[in-house]
Amino acid sequence: MNPLRVIQQRLRHWFHSRAPRTDTLTLTQRNVYILPTRAGWMLGITLLLLLVGSINYQLNLGYLLTFLLAGSAVVGMHMCHSNLRALTLHLTQPAPVYAGQAVALDIRLVSERPRTRYGIGLGVIADSRPGDAHLAWTDVPARSSAVLQVAWAAPSRGLHELPPLTALTLFPLGTFRVWTVWRPAAQVLVYPATETHPPPLPPGEPQAGSSGSARVQSTGEFDGVRAYRRGDPQKTVVWKKAAQAFAAGRDDLVSRDALSTQHQQLWLDVAHTGAADLEARLSRLTAWVLMADHLGLDYGLRLPGREFPPDQGPTHRARCLEALALA
């Protein structure tokens, strides 16, 4: 790597580390920075040449044009800095995603000032491209708020801290760049990537003290259902199968057979996935968890040093996926 690039990255990391982590940031003079843009530097050079020419040739109109442009640049500098100052940024806790998906960061910009703020940009500061790439832009109405969404590609599964964000503006002339560095305190959980074509669910295991055997059909659904009988509780009806039957024009219902299912348990064991490496095993287990949850089955999860007893529902699914993400 280029030594100059290494020095730049170290200086940038040191500068970013000075900012405290917070999910709500109010921009003040202490955390808002301003520098001329390329257009601003060109304007400064042009003003210098105009001033030298006006002095050399004693051009009164040259003085007028020079100081008029210089005054406009100074007013634009103050307006640009004021356009970002006193703005409050709120970050909503990002939802968990699967590896390979982009993390959506919802940010609300709140302004208490009686004028509209124009041209506010937000984006993720990336090490590879620390410039103004992939910025989302919006205007913030007077005494109101606006919501922006920026995306970040998480590197891998696990619990990750969010990267630094930047908010900037070039309004009104584009001659000055006003920006801030924001380090959110929130973390995002990244689940393992789901296997594209997973095999069927593994065979069920008999409960302790039971001699019955459980098996899973090639479709990945447990045996242990029967035709609906009058008086069966509604909670025993397999509504997913009912919906499929109604879609096909049939009105037959099926219920779970308690006598058949009470002796079988579905265990998703990392040691019995049949995959080669750890990431492939976790990817297959993730697909199985989603498959069992979609079918409405009770399932348990076994990982090295951890075990989740059979259960179902969104809470159980979230616990299992979190354990897979942190395995």
C-alpha cells in the first residue's frame, strides 16, 4: 500500500476516534468543520488575480468587481456554515440482516430554525472511498424534520459497530464544504447467509422415555397430521396447509395429531448438518430455522456449548438466529 495512503488512513482513524459514540447528535460550532471546495480555491485564485490586475492598472471597476465577488463568497461561507449548524440527527436502531444484505440506516434530521435548510447530504464514510460517495440528499423544512436512509454493507456475520457517518452541505454557492463526523453508538446484528438450496429438515428425535420414531417427509414437513374432525381446537389446525388447499380450490382441513407428535422432537444440530466448514454449517442451520419456522414446527437448536429447547414463534426464531450469528 502507498505510504501516503497509510498515513492518511491513520490520521483519519485518529480524527474519527475523537468523536464520542452517540445515536443523537446536535451539530454545533465544536463539531462542524468548513473548508473551501475546488471551486472555492479557484474562486480565491481568481479574486487574487483580479486584485493584482486592478492594483497594477488602477481599475476602479476592477476593485468593485473583486470586492463584490469576495463579499459574496464571505456571505456564502456564513450561510453554508449556518445551513448545517444547530441541526439534530437521530439514528433509529437498525434491524438485523443476513450476511450479504445491506444494512439500512434510517436517520431523522430535525431543525428548529424558522427557515428551510437546503442540500443536506448524509453518507457512510468508507475506508476505500473516504470522499463524498453514495450520499443521500434532502431538504429539511423549517421547524420540521426529514428522514433519510443510507445503506452500509456489513463485512460478515456477527455483532458489528456501525461505521462513521458524515453530514455535509455545499449550499448556497458550492465554494465551501461544511461537514461533520458522526459515530453512532448503535450496533447491528448480522445473521449468517441463508443456504440457497438447503436439504430437507433432519429426522426428528424421539423424546426421552419414548420408543416412537419421528420422520420428516421429503418436503421438509413432519408427519403427524390427520384430517380435521369436528371439535378439534383451532390451534391444532395446520393453517398453512389450509391456505394451500383453499388456493387449489379444495376445502379439506388437516389437524396436528397430538398422539403422533408428542413423542417426536426436531433438533437442528450443528454436528449433523453434513456441511464441510463452519460457515456452511451455520448457513444451512439458518435455512433450517427459517424453514421450520415457516412450517410452524417446534424445533430446537444445538450449538457447541449452547442448547435451545424446542419451541416456536418469532422470539424463539430470533434467539436461534442470534446464536448462529454469534457462534
